[in-house]
Amino acid sequence: MHELSIAQNLVEIANTAAQRANVQRVTAVRLQLGALAGVVKDSLLFCYDIASAGTLLEGSQLLIEELPVVIYCPQCQQTATLDTVQAFCCPVCGTFSNDIRQGRELEILSLEAEEDEHPTHS
Amino acid sequence: MSTPRILEIRRGVLEKNDILAHTLRDQFNAAHVLVINLVSSPGAGKTALLEDTLRRLIQAGHRPAALVGDLATDNDANRLARSGAPVRQIQTGGNCHLEADMISTHLTDWGLDLSQIEFLFIENVGNLVCPASYDLGEHVRAVVLSVTEGEDKPLKYPTMFHSADIAVLTKMDIAVAVEFDKPVALANIQAVHPGMMVMETSAKTGVGMENWIQHLITSRENTFALVAE
């Protein structure tokens, strides 16, 4: 259960970015989560509320975009999306591939925020 | 009055860990220290494997050291220190995995002179989930799987098996007794990590240990482009 630690890292990065941008309140955080990132979505959502308490992110929504694994198949010479993480083989021809093109993401994309129209310190 | 606004971030959640791991790896590279991160379930035999590995490397004239992570107790460090290698315990105080800053802090406090060692083993906390996400600056991530655990473990923990560079099967001496189905286990490992090297070992009887030791020595030579000393 390392999702609390992940949530704390996430909140720290997002909160610092919000402070630097003179944001009053963050309403949503967008995150990409790859199937190979080793992070459980529901667990992260639960921990997010705990980790964001008392920050500019308190009460905000964590919007998680889950990304499946995409491999490059050397046989078909094209990428293929996998619906499992238990067999790294091309769904078309069955060739095994370790050439991962997507699925390891654990990345904060953006924040949605509210701010004063006339910030006092900009 | 407030208006909505979108702030682009595009940053990895674990970037702090990744940056520190990169710095650590630079230090290890400069000192020609091959770092091996051992990961497994609790009870897979990491400590027994490491104990015999340290002993054999020292016998062969090499200089290994070990950092051992556990939730609590320094039992493992005491056990490993009998090999004669420098060993330090990291008590994570309940944390289920090691992070790069723990490695960095402990290396500093320990005062280990990296130029005096050739191999640094990091025995991670017994856990096949959480340690997968954290780069510790290692060159080799070795996932340890004992024959008592069930052949489908790679399928249950694909992220960890996929993130590892090598799988080390342990307790091979009791494989027959526990009806370990090796072909199935190997097929499962290949399914979640095509092409991954697998070593079969028994720290108790010594079977496969020479291959493992030789693999480590060769890996270090190849990693740092050293000629055999």
C-alpha cells in the first residue's frame, strides 16, 4: 500500500505549482495512470483526499485517465494495445514483445483552478 | 469573483525519487559499484540467497556490501554481517518499500566508501507490489521467486516481474517435494516479461549459485566495460 506516498508526492507537486501560479483554489487535478505503473486507482483516490487536506487541493477532484499497455510488435511492424498485463504478446500474431510504448505513466497533466480576477500579488 | 483556469503541469509524480535515483546511479557508476535491488514476497529467501552470495563473492576475492530493508528489526543485518561484508539495516518503520532518499540517507550516515566496494546489494522490503514503482539507482533489479510460492506468481504480480531484469528461482532443492511445475513457472515469467533471464538456485545446497555469482561478476564487467581483473 504505497498509494498514500504516491498521493503525497502528487499533492506536493500540484500544490507547489498552484502556489507559484497564485491560484486560490484547485478544483481538479488530471492524472495519467498507466497499467504498468503499479498503482491502484481506487486506493489512490482514497489517499488523495487524505493527502490533499489542508492544501490548495482540498476538496478537489482527482481525474484519473487510465492508460492500457501499448507494445510495438516487431512482426506486424505496428503498435498494439493490450487488454491485459499478464501476456506481453501481440494480440494479432502472438509474437512476444518487450517494446513498451505506453503503460508506465504516472504523470500529472494539469490542474483546473479558480483564481481572483485581480490578484493582489502577481 | 473567480474564473476557472487550466494550468499545464506534465510532471511525473515520482520525479523527485527518479531524479535522486539518477544521482545515486551516477555515484555508483563513478565508483564502478554494481548495484542489485533484490525484490520478492516475504519469505522467498532473499536473505538466504544474499547471505550465500556475499560469502561466495568474498571467497572469490570480491568486495560486496549490503543494505537491508525491513519494516522492523535488524535480524537480517546481523545474519548477513556474518559473511564479513559491510552490512547496514534500514528499518522503514512500517513503510512497505524502499525509496531512493532512504538509500541516499543511509549511504551518507553509514559512511561507506564506495571506492572500496564492487557490489552493493539492496534487499528491499518483502513485497511484490510497492517496490516496483521506485527506482533506487540500481543497475540490476532481481526478482526472487521461491519454488514454494506457486507457479502463477508472475501472473499475479506482473508489474514487478515486468520491471525486473532477472528472475532468481530459490529453494530449488525442495522443488520436487513441493511439486513445483518449472515449465509452467518459466512460461508465466516469459509471458509477463518476454526474454527475461532466469537463474535456478538453492542457497542451501549451493546448486546454481556459481552461475549466479558468475553472472554478477560478468554484469559488473560489462556495465563498467572493465577487463577481467
